[in-house]
Amino acid sequence: MGYLILLITFLLMEPITWLTHKYVMHGFLWSLHKDHHDHSHDGAFERNDLFFIIFAIPAIFLIYKGMEPETWYLLWIGIGITLYGMAYFFVHDIFIHQRISLLRNTKNPYLLGIRRAHKQHHKHVGKFPGECFGFLWVPIKYFKMYFNATKR
């Protein structure tokens, strides 16, 4: 049952991430996210990196509370959120933004679609308008660009 809760949590994180990205990061916490778009930061870190801490706090709390037998399910929710956060870090920071050079020359249509959608998101340097707020699932047109290219 725990693994099912973990899987459902991981899957639910995508719409939660979309909503958070659009209405929080491009909303009232734009001041933290802005430097990720306009590259106004100095050094390796951005104010935007604080979101890792902000989003880790509920996961840590859930894992901690899930150690109690009567709230065991919270452990699995916390682990699901943590695994999604790890996936986000690897795909967004390492793969897309190349903070560590990895998979730079991939031909994988799924990964190329995610990268392309993220580039579309970043073409907007301001708070509004915006597009492609998703992370692991982005508009299908970006995947089609690369899946169709591999069939030629």
C-alpha cells in the first residue's frame, strides 16, 4: 500500500508543480523566481534555488510525522514528494540547464521535447505572459516534434 501512495503522490506532483510554478513562482513569489528567467544573478546560485528548500520543508515534515505508526502513510507521501524533487533537480537543473554537463547531445525524443518546452517557457523573461509551466509532462506538440523526427 505504501508504494501505491508513493506512486500516486509522485504523479500528483506534476499538476501541483504546474499550479505552483504558474501561480506562486510567477505570482507572489516572482521576486525569488525572476533571476531564473533574466539571469540577473551572480555566481552559481540563484534566488530561485531557495525553492528547493521551501518545497523540501513539507516533505521533511511528512517523513518525520510518518514515522509514527498511526500516520505511517505520511511517510510514503513525503518520500513521493522527495523523489519528485530529485527528478526535478536532475531533469531541470542538470539536464535542461546543464549545471552539470550530462546528456547534452541526447537524441531521446521525450527529453528533447521537455527541453524544447522549457526553452519556450524561458523565452518570456517577465512575469507574464507565460507558457509551459509543467515539468515532466508538457504540451504534446513539443514531444511530437521529436517523435516524428525519429520516424524519418
